[in-house]
Amino acid sequence: MVSAVRDSILTGYRRDARAWWVMLMQRSALCVCLWLSGISLLSAAELQLYTEESPPLNFSRDGLITGFSTELIQQLAVLAGDEVRIVLAPWTRGYAKAQGTPNVGLFTVARIAEREKSFQWVGPISLSINRFYTRKGSGLLIDSMAAAQPRQLVLPRQWYSYQYLADQGFRNIYTVTSAERMMEMFRSGRGEVLAASDIALPDLLGLVGMTPDQVEAQWVFLLHESYLVFSPTTDPAVVMRWQVALDEMKRDGSFALTFQRWFPSRSLPSRLLEVSR
């Protein structure tokens, strides 16, 4: 009995030591990269990073904020050496804060032309295929943007897909305040067409008890990368420190491990392993 307890304790010590050693090596490599870039790790920042309920990238579970992007951000904070507070809030609040308040960031943010000058960007951290979906058996064929325009879409106004489609000339979009309301209207038929990313689709359908086999994939209207963003008034050295930390995670394999843990059935796009320098 004593021997078993001792072996268990020793195993735990070895596991903790390995984790400590890996983190030390990551930290050392990051320090070298930052030194070569002329950036200091000594001036740690206190950062407030906003996010929203958008599984599986960022969401709350049992009172904790989790998700692929959230876990990635937590790892980056350790590597960059900054104090970070993650705040789960409505998208509009976080978006407004990240546009004008120093040391404030937001994730996970689609990088589209309309947002380019509003933030400082760290990434990419995810890649999404956005397409139109219809209910199976509806008889609708959406094989172009023109075919989708006369159809009734439902979208939260704060979503990037609403912003993008509105800029493409879509006028037949009924705006709602939440993803739940959007999905209720799609399920009932009040929304003919759903616009969603491949990553978010299963969770969106799950909000109203639907499954992927109840919808038909239609026209792809947008491919986009998503990022962590910082406000324009945040010190650029902080932003660069986080980008270098992300690059190091992509080099040492820890980014790939995190991705595979959250998306075991998906292939990691090679684009997400590219580094900034």
C-alpha cells in the first residue's frame, strides 16, 4: 500500500517536472526570440481580454471560461509574462473596449477588411469556412451570392458575417440579439437560410436540438482567419511580445497539440502553423 502511494507521488512529481521543464524551455526560447527582436520581457503588462459565448472557441462551462482560443490565450499569457484577466461579455461591449482602451484586447476576431485599421492583430489562431446552409428538404439551392440575396437570412447585428454580407449588398437580413434567437427562427422556417462557419455550426444547431444531418451545405461565401486583437492604444511592444510567443508555440508543437485536443477529427490547416517572421 505504502509502495503504491509512493509510486503515485513519484509519478506526479515526474509529470510536474516534465511540464515545468517544457515550460522553461518554451520560456527560454521566447526570451531569445524577443531579445533578437529587440523586445523586453521585463515590463510585464496588465491586460484585460474580452471574449464572448462562441463555442467551441470561447465559452463558459461550470462557471469557467474555456474553449480552444481561451486555452491558447492562457498559454500565451504565461509565455509572454503578462498579467491577464479574461472577461466574458456581450460582443458589442468587448468590441467597443478593444477599439479605444489601452491594454485591452478581444478574441476570437475575424480579420476582414472592414476591421483592419481598428486593431493591432496577433495570429492567426483559427481558420473558418463560412457558408450558407438550408434545412434539409427545403428544396432551396444556393449556388451563388446572387441566389442567396433574395432569401430571408437571420443574423445577430454584431456578427462579422452580418457586417460582411451587408457590405456585399444584402438587404434581406433580419437582425436579432443572440445566436439562440437566430437558430430558433431558422428552425421554425422564419429564416430560410443560415449563414455560419464550419467550426461553429454543430454548437449552433445544438442550441435548438438540431444536428448537422438536418441541414444542407450550400455556397461558401467567405474564408477567414481569426485573431486575438489589441486596441490601437496598447503598447506595440506588448502586441509584438504576444505574436512572438504565438510563433514560438507554432514552432515547438504546443499549438498543434492544443488544436488536436479541441478538434480531434479536424486536420490542422498549414496556414495556422505559419509564423510571422
